[in-house]
Amino acid sequence: MNRTKQLAPLAAVAVLALSLAACSGGGGGSSSSGGSLSGDAANNLQDRGPITYVQGKDNSNVVRPLVDKWNAAHPDEKVTFKEQTDKADQQHDDLVQHFQAKQSDYDVVDVDVVWTAEFAAQSWLQPLTGSMAIDTSKMMPATVKTATYNNTLYAAPQTSDGGILFYRKDLVPTPPKTWDEMMSMCSIAKAANIGCYAGQYAKYEGLTVNVAEAINTAGGKIVDDSGKPTLDTPEAKAGLTNLVTAYKNGNIPTEAVTFQEEQGRQAFEDGKLLFLRNWPYVYNLAKTDGASTVKDTFGIAPLPGKTGPGASSLGGHNLAISVYSKHKATAKDFLTFMTSEESEKFYATQGSLAPVLTSLYDDATLTDKLPYLPVLKTSIENAVPRPVTPFYPAVTKAVQDNAYAAIKGDKTVDQALKDMGAAITSASQ
């Protein structure tokens, strides 16, 4: 998916672009997986000079002002911004081609959180250890996990995101805290002659996001820490069964298997849904769209879970240094600049992007403009990365293909999970 569905301040027009999640880390700095660096990773650690920053389309004009600010202060270490397309798969392939060619012209790269493990496993990203370590102590732990692979930090968390529940507060004054409670409220939707609940169930990356949330919320996992499938568990079965049962009994409406983010948003704004799982960007549009019928009648809450908040799939983007960069000292300082408190506030106010610094979710100046930040904070704090694996493209296809078949009733849950696990195992060999 493209850059994370953005937070949308009430005064801004939301930028529609999406992306999502990955690994394991912690406090200040990063821990090395072992000893000294070798090969390309050990080269040019102290060298300074001009660098190139590569990122997908800068729809909100966030990057250029920051690069201009950096360049004004660093005339001998100027940054050139290389803007990619707005298509995530094209961004990914462009980075892979440059890495495979060992080209040094992509110094700092913007990495979708689900690419971290893939790129790190290929030794394309500079480990942020030793003299390259950055301070992560003020960042939300879940965001640091997305930048970590095999207990080593390979990137700097830049922006984040999490799923939230939109609901009709005129019909449900108090939002459900659990999945079972939400399902029990579907009688209200039926009485109002509207659909009850929808997420993103078309066969694309959004389905992986929703299935991962269902399985993680039920206490299961798609893969373990080594990337091996862990789907033969009661918890994984319970999670997928929740979606299958809800679709079969009509609590998830029939048309929802065609929903990506925008179709769900439109259905909710048209007053056709009681509950919607989506990203925070929906908030501003539901409030300001001329055709929205729910401007004054919707609320937001954390995703419902098993006994409390559910496990959202974590979205976002990270900044990484190419191992082939010739000016890594400059690149590291640029990472620090781009993830500073001032830059993170700019992401939120200018670009409507979720910051990674914990303190900003309680910043009154930001919450006034972005009133759902406290809910989003809960979502991110309870978020779980999607499968962390160097073989993510094949793994997400396995999830989508088999979960979709189960939801549609073409496979039993047991068979879908069995086939999903077999495909993941095959992809990892």
C-alpha cells in the first residue's frame, strides 16, 4: 500500500494514500545483533557530503519544506529529494533495483514498514548501531518494532498509523469494547435497515490488514518470530472464524467483500453502516464532505477486541540508510533531523501524518486540530505488526487468497488456514 492513510485535521483536505506494518525493538538507541560491522555496512560511516533522499509522491508538500530547511543549515551537505511515484509496488521495485545494483545514489530511503525485514535480510540497510545509533527512547515502542529486524534497528520510525472504529453515536451512544459486544449490537443496524459492520475485505493488501487484526485480536499469530506460520492454533481459528461467521450471518454485508478503504468510507458517510473499521483520514472527510450524512452523528473509538481494545495492524513509514551510501554520517544526521520533535509536529500539521513521538499524542495544540489523536494513541499502543518476514509479498498473497476464500464460503476456516500456512512455508524456502 501507498503512504499511510493520513490523519486529517479539520481544516485540511485529507490526502488519500495508504500503507502499513512490521518487527521488535525498544528504548534509546538500538542493539546490535552482534559485534562489529562488516562489508558495505562498515564503509563510509564517518564520511560527509551531499546525499539523496528517496520517497514516494509528496502529496502534502511535507518533504520539500523540510529539505529546504536542512539545506539552508547545511550548505556543504545538501540533500536532493528524489520523488518516486504514488504507487507502493513501484516504489518498492525501484528501491530493490537500486539496491541490487549496489548504487550509491540512494542514500536515505523511505521504507514502508512491511519492507523493513525484506530489505534488512538482504543486507541493503545500514544497521543503526554503534556510531550510527539513534535515540528511540521518546518514540512509541510499537513504531520502533517496525524498524527492527533480528533485534537490530535498521531504520528510524518516521510516521505511524492505526485502525480505529467509526460508529453511529446517534444509534449507539456507547461504542462497543469487544467484538462480541459489537456483534450483539447488529440488531440495531437491522432495525435501522442498514449494514452492521465493515472493514476492507476485497482481495488486496487491506484484507491482510483486517485478517491480521482479527487473528491477533483473538490471541493468535500468522507467523512466529522466525517467520514460520503459526496458524494451527485455536486462537488463529477463532480470529478468522469471527470474520467468516459475521459475513455468513449478514453482520458484515454482502457487498463488503468488494470494499477497499474508500468504498467503506463512502458507505459509512452515506449512512449505510453502523460500524466501520478504517484509518483516521476518514474523520475529516466524514465531517466535511458535502454529501456526508453522518457529519454530526458519528463517533470514534478503539477497535473492539476480545476483552478490551483490539490489536490494530500497524501502519507507517520509516527512514533507512542504504549500505551503499558514501556519506553515512550526513545520512544519519538527516535521519535525526527528519524525526525530531519539530519535524514530527510538521508531519501532523502540514501532512496530516501520525507522529511517532509519544508526547505529541497529548500535545494540546495538536489534539485541538486532530481530536482523534487520543483514540489513535490507544490504537497504536495496542497495534501488532503484520507478518514480519523477508518474504512478505508472498506471505500477504497467501493470507489474501485463503482468507478471501474462507469469507466467501469457498473454503472452510480449517482448510483456509492449512492452505495459508502451506503457502507461507513454501514461500519461505
